[in-house]
Amino acid sequence: MKFLKKPFWILYRIWFYVLMAIPILIMFPFLVLSILKESGYPYFFKMARIWAKFILFGMGFYYKVEREQRLQKGKSYMIIANHTSMTDIMLTLAVVKNPFVFVGKKELVKIPLFGFFYKRTCILVDRTSSKSKMDVFARAQSRLNQGLSICIFPEGGVPDDESIVLDEFKDGAFRLAIEHQIPIVPITYADNKKRFSYTFFSGSPGKMRVKIHAEIATQGKTAEDRKALRDECRQLIYQQLLKFQLRKKKKREVELVHKQNVIDE
């Protein structure tokens, strides 16, 4: 049975990259115009959201969002989320309306078309270079001064071992949030790993559950509070992931009982 699925998975992966390219090619002139000046970024962000939704729906994904609060228009936030899939980028763009800038690894620049705009709109970091990490703070300050938010996946990458529910968090997002005294908005993604993980022969259309948690204030906090804040945010996302797993298990149990009742009748 798994042998029969492999051709589907190959085509599914190819289709993903086709979907990435189509809206970029269609909107290319407008995208280029929007990145000529940093002041044009909000227009670029609107087109990026269209691009993201086009990919998600084209892949057969649909998302269900639980919100503990709605983000205020014009307010800057530090947005963080667990990271298990390339679709985390698209899903974050789809569910967060406030314009934000990703802080991401420079390796993604190599992706054709996508990399061209990624390099010019995101804050890139080389995790092997201490200078690059310091430059992130300066560029983040510039973006925050424009009224934008920042988005970081604090795990720093996707673990090779997919059995890891949530990897350890790095300090960068929390240092930035405290330094600029902006609130942190944690987001939990429940199904992205199942829908489209980095394992080549995997993935399927279906639901993506999202939980946008209430903001966590950083006002009055100092660098000494960084680790406590980091651990608080990680624990919040970790517990939500466990809740999502429990809900899914209970739903399956209910479905099995219902199926058995139908058979008995």
C-alpha cells in the first residue's frame, strides 16, 4: 500500500512548488514594485498573504483557528510558533493580518523565485555567525520603527527527529521582545507536520488546526527575565500541542464507538 502512495507523494511535492511559483509569476511586477522601498512592505505583505492562501488551498489544506484575542491594528508584536513544516510560513501569513517580517535562515534564499523576494523582505540570519545574529537586532529595530511586527520560529529550525513534539527554544525572539518592550503572541500549529513535513514521502490534504494564544506582556521585563519568558512560552505551546493530541484521540474513540453502535444495530 505504501508503494502505491509513493507516486502520489512525488506529484504532491512537485505540485507544492508549482503552486509556490504560479502567484509569484502572475504578481511579479507588482511584487517587485512593492520591495523597491521599505515603505512599500505593507503592500508586499498583502500580496504575500494571497500567495500563502493560494498554496494552502491548492494543496487541499483548510485551517481552523482558535483565537484567545485579536491583534490590534498598528501595534507591533513578537509572533512565535512551533516549527515542523515549510507550510508554517504560509499558515502564519494566512492567519495573521498584521503586517510582520520573518526572521529566518538564509538557506531558503536558494529556492528559485521565492528566494529572490525572501532575501529582500525578510531578516536573514546565519546561525553560524555571531555578527549575523547581532545584525538581526538592528534590522528588527528598523522594522519595528515602521510599525511592523516580527515573526520568529524559536526552535531555530525543524528537528531531524520527527518524534520530537517541540524542540528547545532559543533566546533570540525573547531578547528582541524584551529589548523593544513588545508583547509576544504565541501560536500553536497542530497538524502541519502531518500535512506536509520535511520527510519527502509524506503528506496529505486535510485540516490544519491553529491556536493563537493571548499576548504575553514584556513591559518592565529585563534581560534577566529572558530565560523565564522563553520557558513560559515554550510550555504554553507544548501544553497546547498535548491538548490537540488528546482531542484527536477522544474524537477517534467517539467515532469508533459510533461505528460499533451502527454495526450492532
